[in-house]
Amino acid sequence: MTIQLDRPQPVTAGPKPPAAGAPKPGVLLRNAGTRLADITRQPVLVLAWIVVLIALGWAVAPGLFTSHSPYEGDPSLSFAPPSAGHPFGTDRLGRDLLARSIYGAGTTLTATLVAVLIAFGVGTIVGLAAGYFGRWVDTAFMRVIDVFLSIPSLLLAMVIVSVLGYSTHNIAIAVGISSIASFARVMRSEVIGVVTKDYVRAAYGLGVGRFWVVVRHVVPNALNSVLALAALEVGTSILAVASLGFLGYGAPPPEPEWGLLVAEGRDYLAVHPWISILPGIALALVVIATHRISTSLRKDQHR
């Protein structure tokens, strides 16, 4: 009696199952498509993104949007009303106001970017130190922050510009310094909540040093709210920079700057209102659009 053993069947290579916890194929693509579909279902948000992208285009490549010079004008076209050739009209020197608004975007938005970076960088470091070390460090930093918060930010920026001197660069520094307190408070509260988490205590138990705990665990998990605040602060900083320019603290004429453009037409509002109103509308649209986008980002963060 013979016993026949089944021969082992050859193993053919097949598709490997996805590792546990790994995203399935196409998940990232579907998530991106879902996010895009959510945006397209909100026409106001789409319009806000279009406005912001146009403003960024003005700042990066103004020559693509107009053929007129922001500095040279035709005196014979002084106070020309809006038309096909000059959609925003002209000022008292015959300069095209749309061209000045387009070139002014670079000045205003650059100052805004510098201001937000200063406020974000310094405020994040101060809030991180206060929330992580606590005790006398927290007390010392927060008392200084309380002093900053007790002063209206625009008034504080005006004082700083008066000390540093009148220029757009100094406006950016002043607006950034006046916004540090808000970032520091938010970062401090987030850090205080993160340092008590179990994964931070577990990292200490595994022998991880303080520096790496801060870099790998505390900062990444505490930074989300600060980034959302930075997005919201962009619109506020644009308005602050333009306000200081309107008051004469920024770039001197004939430099194009949004706040200065509105200020140049205030003496002619009764007879030539477009000189101030149309650049002011462009400024308002950009500020409203940035606030709408930042609101959307904050809602997505809390989902």
C-alpha cells in the first residue's frame, strides 16, 4: 500500500494586502477631490479665492495686468472718469488709478507678509517658552504680553513707526510687533494643553530629551491654532498697513500704496469720488476675501 502525498502548489506572487493603518490606494486622491468639491459648492469661498489670487498676481507680476505706468501720467487726462481705457479713472496728474492700484498691491502685501511673519515668529517663541517652562518665565512673559494687549494695536503701531521713522518697511515692523501678543497668548494656551498629554509623558519616560520633546511633540501639536490665527491675521494686517499709509506713515508720494491711494483722493470726493472709492473697494474686497478664507480654514481644523 502506497501513500501519495499532495505536491505543494507553487506560490504565485499576487498583490500584497495594504499594511495595517496604511492608506488604501486612491484615498489621498479622493480626499483631495472631496475637498475641491466642498470648495466648489461654496460660491462665496470660490470668489474669495479668486480675489486673493488676483491680488497675489498683481503683487508678483503687475506688468501682466496693465500696460500703464504707475508713476507717469498725461496732464490732459487729469480727473478722467472710469472708462474702457482707464477702468479706475485717473488722478489729478493724469495717472491711471488701476495701474497704481495694481503696483500698490506689491507694496502693501509685502509689508503685510513681513508683519505676519514677525508676529508669528516672535509670538510663537514667546508663547512656547511661557507655556512650556511656566513659573517665573510664564509670569514675566505674560505680564509683558498683558501690557501689549492693553494698548490698541493701531495706536501701538503708530507709536513704533513714529520712533523708527516713516516708511513702508517700518510700518511692517510696527504692525508685526503690535500683533505679537495675540500669537503669544494662543501659543501659550495650546502648549499648556499639549505638555500634559500622555504621549509627551511617555516620551520623557523613554528617555527623550527636552529639546526633542519640544521639537517632535509639543510644537507640531500646538501649532495648528497659531497657523489658523496667522491666516486670520493676514486680512487684519492688510487693513492696518493701509490705515497707516492713509495717515501718512508709509511710503511718500509718488509711490503707489493702497492706503496712500485712498488718501490722495479724499480732497476730491465731492467732485471726483472714484479716486478714493475704487481703490478703496479693491482694498476692501481683498480684506473680506482673506477673512472668508481664514474662517473656512478654521472650520476645517475643528472638524
